[in-house]
Amino acid sequence: MNIAVAGIGYVGLSNAVLLSQFYNVIAYDIDNEKVDSVNNRISPIEDSEIEAFFKQKSLNLKAVSDSSLAFNSAEFIIIATPTDYDTESNFFNTSSIENVLKDIQNNNPNATVIIKSTVPVGYTKDIKKRFLNKIIFSPEFLREGKALYDNLYPSRIIMGDNSNEAKTFAEMLLHASAKDQVDILYMDSTEAEAVKLFSNTYLAMRVAYFNELDSYAEIHNLDSKCIIKGVGLDPRIGSHYNNPSFGYGGYCLPKDTKQLKANYKDVPNNLIGAIVEANSTRKDFIADQIIAQKPKLVGVYRLIMKSGSDNFRASSIQGIMKRIKAKGIEVVVYEPVLSAEKQKHFFNSKVINDLSKFKEICDVIVTNRLTNEILDVKEKVYTRDIFNSD
């Protein structure tokens, strides 16, 4: 079985590594650095399982930057390209998917296409009319930094199709996983697209809920940890996804919640729109708490969304930075994984590479997640991290 994967990000690379245990996989990306990295068995993303597989396993995997080399002989082609939310159109920008589909039409129109990128509800039916008929949407449910692990131990496999090709691909995913039993659901593509957006919006709602609980506790000088523990011991609620933060962020939740809200434009709702607004309100609240301390120099310790990640995109702490800087307060940044070209400034904020100097010069150190590195200046630190988890 020959499989091609378009896009070497969290989704694409984790699927490529997973399937290359048993099948021939060619990963395609326009980024030559990522291609070289994969061929040299160096993970271009932060993921401990991928790094371990690259060191320990013999994988039938190679990467190329020529789409024809990847697509020509593939029986299945997985599209895992990014679909950022376009604030002007209030819709996902799906041009990266359509560009890949054009390449597939030119190189291998008989291949079965599996879309793993997140798309609006109803998108797959539309592109099947415009492009190829053998297009299947199959959502992914992965965490940053744990993408391969979540593919090895999937919570479920959702196929937005009931064809023989869909069943074959689902069995391939199951065969490559490390679980004996996984629920596989076959459904219409539109329902599968809705599963993805509603799942992530529920997670965002849970983040927003515990953040608002924490805001209440902070304003009234209550112990958030005690309240959250007491709430979470109800088995209907549970003690997971409950650690306060500066807001939800990362690759998926911000764009998926906005897309679902846009899909609700003709549907009465209160809750879906409120989830998006709650995230902005939380950032306002956090920034106000920091500004109230009247610091002259605020240090931002780590831009990454969470531990074990190298992603800055839509990280909540960036929203805090913007709000603080808007009040005329100087902000500096400590982030050791910044690219070389950003090692001096990050969006007009000075980058301090010396941690000791960073801790010394800052009046307040803001961090979404607390680590041992800054415990020695804990009196300077502002965080809402209670459980030291993501």
C-alpha cells in the first residue's frame, strides 16, 4: 500500500509516522527544511513519541518537496495542510487544500483523498462537486506535543464516508495503532465535519468555564484550587481540563470556535458565541490584574502555548502582551526556542536570551505555566497555573 501525506505539521507528520510502520509513505511539503529534517530522522516538530520512533524504529518513510513524486503512485493521499481562520471572510482559508487537490487531479486523479485538515461544515460535499469524487473527510483529535501518541491510542476513528475505501483506511489506522479496540464511526461527511468543530468547541468551553471560575475567585480573594477540586470530584464533571490559564489558544481551539460560531449565523444561539467572547474577556481580566501592579517592565516567560510544544500561534500570552503594551508598559520576552531571526525582537518586544538577566530586570514576570526555572523569583511571578498541567 502506497500512501502520500501532504503537509509535514503535527497532523501530517504524526499520520505519516504512524502509517509508515506498515505501509510505504511519502510525505510532501513545500518547506525544504522540514523535508530534509524528516529524511535525516530529526523531528521538525516538538513531539517526544515522533523523536523516539525516528531513533528506534525502521520506518517506510521518506519526504519530498515535489508533489508529483509523492502523489503519482499513491493509493491514498492524506491532506493535512493548515487552514487558518480568515477574519475578513469569517471562514477557514481552505486554499491550501484546494491547491493540493489541483495537484492530485493533475498527477493521480484515481487516488482516494483523505482530508485531515479542519474544514467548515459542508465543505467536503462542495469540493467533491468541484474536484474529485473520492474525497473522504476524517477528523483528527490530536494534542500539540502528543500528536503521535494520540494517533497510537486514538479516542475514536471518525470516517465521513461509508465506502469501501473509507473502511479500508479506517482499518489501516486501527492496524497501525497500539490499541486493540477503537470505536470506528462511519457517517456523512457533513456530520464528521461537525464532530470536529463541536468537539473542540466543547473543550474551549471547558477552558473558558474554569477560567471564569478562577476570575471570580481572584476578585473575591478565594482559593481557586479548593473550589476547582470540589467541583471536579463530581464524576459528571471530572478533574480534567480544569487548570486555569490566560485563555485557550494554539492551532485548533481559537480557529475552530470562530468557525463554528460563523456556521451558526442562521441558527439561534447564546452559548457558542459566548465561548469565543469569554476567551477575550479572560485576556482583558488577566492584563488588568497585571497592569494594576503598576510595573515599569513586564517580562513574558515563554511564548509557547503549553509545555512540550514549540507553537506560538494564537498562544494566549500574546494577547496579554498586546493589552499590556497598549497601556505604555514595556514588555520583554524570554523564549529560548525562537527562530534566529527573532532572537532580538518579537513583535517589537525585546528578547532577553539570558534567563538570569531576564529575572533580574523584570518587575513582574508573566507566565501561563509555572516551571522550576523561575521558582527562585516566585514573588515576581504572575500566573494562574494551579495544577502545573496543561
